[in-house]
Amino acid sequence: MKHAMLCCAATGALLFSAAGHAADSGGAACAYIVERGSETIHQTGFSVVQLGAAPGRIALPAAPRGSTAVGCIRDTAVPFPNDYKVLAEGWPLVIQAPATRRRAGVVAVLSIRDNQFHYSVTEGEVTVVEREQIAARIEGFYEAWDTLIAMN
């Protein structure tokens, strides 16, 4: 059985502001993250949830030159069921769960290296319950990943 690497070291800063964006539960709160010198630019306007719901590979919009990742603002740091499809297109997925009255904000990165899923918290902390949900979700990604790759 393959196991995801879960890392929860807090480093770095929030990658983009939640102001003006609905959480990606179907809204357009995802963006390509483009690094230009010391500036981070976010090209918004798509939903990984909506695009990933279709069978097969995800049809992401064209990425701006210099893009380094796909980032989504969400209500939770737990990956969604089809997030692995973003990784299959060669992009790491940055998930930002903004702060609420109950918790501090969380920024996490989901990636795949050497056929292993990696989940790293770069800002804030996930709860014990979220950590269990993350591990279970990522374990489920392996079978879905193998099926997706076999389709092509």
C-alpha cells in the first residue's frame, strides 16, 4: 500500500488574499500562481471542483507564462476528491483555507513526486480530525490516479 507523505511544518506566508473570492465549492476561487521577481500574481476565474467533476482528465484553462502552481481558496484544507487531477496535469495544488472565528488560516501544498502524494502545511496547522481526513483522502487518490493514468 502506498502512503502519502504528510508534513506539517509552518513556513512561508499566505499566498493570496481571500478578499473578493468565494471558496472553491463550485465558485471561481482558483488561480494560477505566477511568480515574477518578488511579486506573486494570481490569474483567477476557474473552479477545480467544477472542472474536476467531469470524467477523465481535468481541462484546466491555459496557464499564463511563468505559472508555478494552481491555487484554490477553500473552506477547508482537506483536499477535495478530484484534486489529484490537477497533479496529473503537472501542477502542484496550493490550498488556502482562510482564518475564521474558530481557527487560524491554513495554507497547504498537495503534490506528487516519485509516484507518492505529498501534503505539506506551509502556514497554520490542521486539526487532528483534518489530518485523518487528509490521510484518508490521499489514500483514495492512489486508485483514482492509477485509473486516470490508465485512461490515457
